[in-house]
Amino acid sequence: MSFDLDAFISYAHLDNCSLIEGHPGWITNLHRALELKVTQLLGKRPEIWRDPKLQGNDSFSLTILDRVRGAAVLITILSPCYVNSEWTRKELVEFWKTAEAQGGVVLHDKARIFKVLKTPVRRDMHPPELQSLLGYEFFEVDPDTKKVHELDEVFGNKAQISFWMKLDDLAQDICALLMELESFGVRQSSAVEAKPAIFLAEATIDIKEQREMIRRDLQQHGYTVLPAGGVPMVMAEAASSYRDDLARCRISIHPFGKNYGFIPEGSVKSIEEIQNELAIERGRQGDFSRLVWIQPGLAVEDERQKRLLEQLRTDPLVQAGADVLETRLEDLRTVIHDRLTKSQEPSPPVRHPVHGCEHCPQIYLIYDRRDASSSSAWADSLFDCGFDVVHPVFEGDEAEVRESHEENLRDCDAAIIFYGKVNELWVRHKLRELQKSAGYGRTRPLRALAISLIDPENPEKQKFRTHDAMVITQPSDFDPERLQPFIAQLKS
């Protein structure tokens, strides 16, 4: 493909009228800033064009038609004036028709149309061609008063900073698409393997900025971030669209804040809760993991959100296949990149059994260093019954110890957690790690799971109960008969 323009800005001229007499208009500022930022990113000056005329009674000229048809990308400045303008409608239709004739509006999951929202416009009022596109919102809504403020320098320094952050997102995405278009022929002939797609769930307005930082970070590292379109308004459409996106991904990221979120028509649940449930559904198919991030220190007032966050923190069914993190955003980003790096590493070699059997079930004994001596009799008894026994590693640096632990969580067929000289919080933490082991690459359920209550005795242990694992009380003198229910479950 060859183009006369890198980008065509389609806008309603009334939106370029300055709020302060003598100052440049909002569109003029956007055009200048975008041209500057794209130049810095590409290393060469792009040709970004817009019709500068301010008259409202000119006929739709052939010059504008030619410019639209020759553009690589179209930047639409959506506003109430835009949706009511006959000119902008013609520009959009002409670009769409030309792009379809060139092979399509979408190239490698990237749309050649960028929707900039200068002011809020109801989604049902967006032109049909733009309704499914993700928008770049150049406005902020006050969470208390619900008043809308454009990102304009006249509203102060904070608005100006937000303008440049949002403009950076837009410029980064435009540059990525321009480079895709430029190298399209090369990529067709060379089998370059793209990085995997990542499902980044929607976020409520109180943590929207954090979600955008995650999205921007992922895209700058070459990942495709889904969903690529806007939020569907109807439940049936939402479920179908999100299932398709999740099927293309091996990991999903779900940020949760203090607000409950938008509820699509035909549902009683928010988009965020729906996406999390669909990701759980996707996880049952295997080769998939979830990262759930709850912003720390939340003051939640909505009862629906309180219920949802409590489920995320405590419900084993909701936590299945997920890591639930309540950490700083920077820590979350570190975990994301660590997880993505491991997902692209070659699978570990298959370990062959050493006892001559086709497959000796492997039991992971999970205990604290202080209880190591108490585990010996258990290990000997299980080994004599024909099982492979794996112990935790305590020597080495922190990364090596953690890697060994995660490998055991991923590969074992069964596990026993020892409740000895540790406290109940330690035991619950280890239990949650096993429940979330799909996050480490586990693809099959545990065949048996037990918690062993060993010395020393204390009131805390006497009250210990759980529905998530078998509980075995073992006296000071090891009794192998106490293991029989666990062994029977494992063999069955």
C-alpha cells in the first residue's frame, strides 16, 4: 500500500473555536502536538492534514475527498458537533470505502481509524463505523460532581498533563499502525511470530488511569491487547465478543477498584464481573491463567462491589486459576512481565519415572524448615507405597527457591501441607497457592490434597477446619494408618 498522507484529521470546525480569544483552538493544539510527538517517535516528520477552513457554508470540495482517500489513517474528533456534521460523515464514509477497497479497515487487529473523544457522546449516537472502536478520551469526569472537563490547558496544569499523557497513547498507537502499514509487504514474506495477545479487562473510572498505564506498557512491549473494541451495551453481544477475545489469549488481567461498574442491558452484573466469570470459564479449558488486581486501601461504599471483592479474596471457585494481588501498581506490572516472560519460555522437559512404572504419582510435601524433621516418616511411608515424594527447597537465593516451589506446584499429582510450628495464616497461604497453581502453568486438577496437623498441639489447631482439603491429625508417634484415606483418594 502507498499513501499520500500519513493521517487525515476529521473534525467539526466549531470544535476548533478557542475558549480564550486570540489563543489557538483545541484541534489546532492537538494537530501540532500530535505532529511533534509522532515525529519524535518515528524519527521523521509525518504528513498529518486537516481542512483549516473555518467557514461553515463551503461545499464539500473534491480536494478534501482526494485527501481522505489518500490517507493511511483517519483521526476522528468525536463530539456533539461532529455527529451532527454532514461533512464529517462524508469524510468517514469515503475513508471507509477506500480502506475496504485496499484490503480492509483493520490490519493485524489494528483499526486504521482512531476515535478521539473530545467531549462525551452517547455510544448510540456514534456513527456505526465507530461504535465498536476503542476511544481515546480527552476529557475527565469528576467522580463526585459528575461534571465533564475537557483536557485543555485553560483548565489548569493537571488537565494539561493529562492531555499529554493521553496524546502520548494516541501517538504511540498511530506510530505502531504506520509502521505496520509500511512493513506490510515485508511481514507477509517473513514468518515473524507475533507476541501473544493479552486480555485486559475493563476498569471503572476510579482506576481507569492505572488500566491505561498497563495497556500502554503492554503495547509498547509488542503485545496485542484485547478487547480492541468498545464496551458492548447488550449482555449477549458482550458475552460473545469477550469469549472470542479470551479464546485468543493465554492470560487475562482484571483490575478492580472501589466502584461497581457499568451493567449491560440484559444483565444484573457489571462488565468487570462478567469478564472475570468468562475468564474463569476460559481457564477450565486449560493453558490459561488470570491475574486479579485489587487496588490496595479501597474505601468501598457500594454493597455490590463489597460482595464482589470479598468473593475475589476468599471464594476458592472464584480464585481458581488466578493470582489475586492487592499490591502497588508497580508490583503488579513486575508480576505481569514476569508471567509473560515465563509463558514464552520452552516447556520443561518431561521427567521420566525412576521406579519402572508408567507413572508414579508425585506427592509434594509442603512444610516450613522448622518442621523438616517431622516430615521424614511421612516421606518414607509414602515412598514405600510406590509414590514419588518431593520436598521443598530451602537452600539457594530467593528466586531459585521460589522457582522450585512453583515447579512443584505445577507438576505434583497430590500435596500435603504440614501444620506444625507455623501458624494458621501460613497454612491458609499455602492452600491458596495450590488453589491458584494454574497460574504457574498447571493444566490438571490435584488428585488429592491434605493438611496434616502435627506437633506441637495448641488451641488454634484444635479449632482448624476447612472444606478445601482433607485434614489428617497425626500423633507424635507416626501412624501410617492415618494416611490411608489420603492414599485411597490418590489411587482412585
